[in-house]
Amino acid sequence: MTARQAIIGARIFDGETWHDDRTLLVDGGAIAGIVDEGDRPDDVMTVDASGQWLVPGFIDLQVNGGGGVMLNDRQDVEGIRTICVAHAQFGTTALLPTLITDTFEIRARAIAAGRQAKRDRVPGFLGLHLEGPHLSVARKGAHDPALIRPMDPADLDALLACKGAFEAMMITVAPENASVEQVAALADAGFIVSIGHTDAGYQSVCAYAAAGARTVTHLFNAMSPLGHREPGVVGAALDRSDLYAGIIADGFHVDPVSMGIALRAKAGPGRIFIVTDAMSTIGSEQTGFMLNGREIFRKDGRLTLADGTLAGADIDMLSSVRFVHEKLGLPLDEALRMASAYPAQAARIDRKKGRLLAGLDADFALLTPSLAMVSTWIGGVCVFKA
């Protein structure tokens, strides 16, 4: 149990509103409230954050790796811990380690590792995101086409056995290789079902959304585009109010102009939220790595296969927030919500809503006014200090 604490002196963004000259109270790992300085209890440990900005911790629903580790290469609790630690350096307080298309056996080991990570209460571990293997070969991106396959009964049984195992469990599927009935079963079991890596048309996406699909994976990338006669997956994501959509905000995966158009066009209450789609390079000095036996090259902020195909992203959450704020001109509070409140809403997370409200987990980051890292806190514990 963490001590009762008061974070004093910071300008506080609670997820909706900025507070000046107020104090954040933490008790037992949870937010106890935001109070006037005069109402601060006498028997609390104080943390002086004068001149800093205190914001909700970032929630990343698509993280392939970090700290030199890819989940595809290391399916154990220490691999998951390494990924979480790497991203905590950039304000991420909850994430879904993501398994890229792989074998049935690798997936089983990743799920077992996730179960152990939950038992061990690895800070920052939220659950798993299984990106494939039930995708479209035509929209494979960097996924190995030899490993892409239809979802069969054994796959579905293995997935349904994860019901209730994690605070959040996400799966990306394509209508080409997963049926409406399978998606409905997964949604009923609590999965965040995401449509991605697909050439599906608008009507097909609508049918899958009606069956329980809730999000779209990395908007614009590896999906049918918005056309003037066929709106495609992009059109469905922007038009349907019940669909959320992740987006990679590095300037390489999506042009800033297209990002701005999408943000203005998106029908709500479903929102566009930031994902990093980060690979093992984050928090490491790697110049490249291997994925399913293929070499990935790191250069100038991009990760690519030898043929130039983008292979995940080389960006962290704080840099993504800076990008949408500075390059797109998005108000800072909205940029922060894209990295915290909106992914929490998409994943229906109970105790981590991307807000600083009484009773929620005390997950937050302290930043400088120029958006540089100061420290990251998970459950009221400082897990990273710059």
C-alpha cells in the first residue's frame, strides 16, 4: 500500500479541465481528489511539483515492443515487464503488449505470459492485443503472409478461454479471415474487437460493427481507403459513431493533412485515439531488429522492411502528443485526451479512464511546460524520473 501523498505546486489537467493552485491527493494507489492547498491534510507526504504540469498517464492499446524486446520474440513476464518499463519513460502508464501475426503456439505462450504478468502485477500491464493472424494477405503490411490464416474453431476456443483474464483484451481481425459470428462471440466474451489489415467495404465493416467490433486498427494504414463510390474501412471509421479508431501520429504513417481531415470529420461519440504501434527500438539504441525472420531497419524515425514497407513505428506516446499538438495545431487538452481518455473509453477500462478522478488509479505524468518528461507514476508510485 502506497503512502498518502499530496502532489503540490503543479498545474493539473484532470482530463477535462485545467486546475491552478490546487493539490492532487493520492491514497492507497488511487486518486483521492483535487483540492485547494488549504484543504490538504496534515498527515500526508508532499511531493513538490512546482512549475510542472500534471496530466493523466497515457494509455497505449498497440505496443509491439520496447527496451530492445519484441513480444513476438520473448513471450515471458520479464519481456512484458521490459516493454512496460521502456514506455513508462515517456509517460505511458497502461499498455497492451501486442503480438503481431505469428503461430498458434507463439500466441499461446504470449497469453500465458500475460496471465503471469497480471498475477505479478507488472506496473503498466493492462492486457494483450493480438494483431492477427486472422488478417487479409492483400493488406498484410509488415505481417508475414505465410502466417496469416482464417480463424478456425480451435483459434476461437483458445481466444474465448481468455474471457475475464485481463483488464483489457484486444484483437485485430479482417472480415476476409474472421466471420461475423466469430466476432460476435469474441465481443460477447469481452474482447475489444478491432477491424484492420483488410480490404473490406463499408457495408461489411458496418455488419461487423453491428456484431460487436468496436475499433479500427491504425486508421488509414493497411485498409481500404475512402473512395468516392466505396467509402471503405476509412469511411466507415469516420462515419460510424460507434467505432473508435487508433491512429499512428508520427508523420510517416499518416500525413498531417489527412490526420486533420479525419479528426474534423469523425462522427462521435467514438473517437480517434493515439497508438504508437511501437517496436522494440523505443527506449533502446537498436539500429534494427528481426521480425519473423525478416530484417527491420531503423533510420530517421522510420522502421521499414528492405523493400521500404513501414514495419511498425519508432515513436513514443509523449512524442505523439507533441506531434498532434504542434504539427496539427490541436489544443493541448485534446491532444492529451487522444492519448489517455479516448483509448480508455475505447477499451472500456474501469479503473483507468484517462482522468484524474477520485477512486481511479493514480496514474499520471509530470511534464515541463515545454512537454518534456519529469516523472511517471503508476498506482501512486513513481516508476520513472528523468
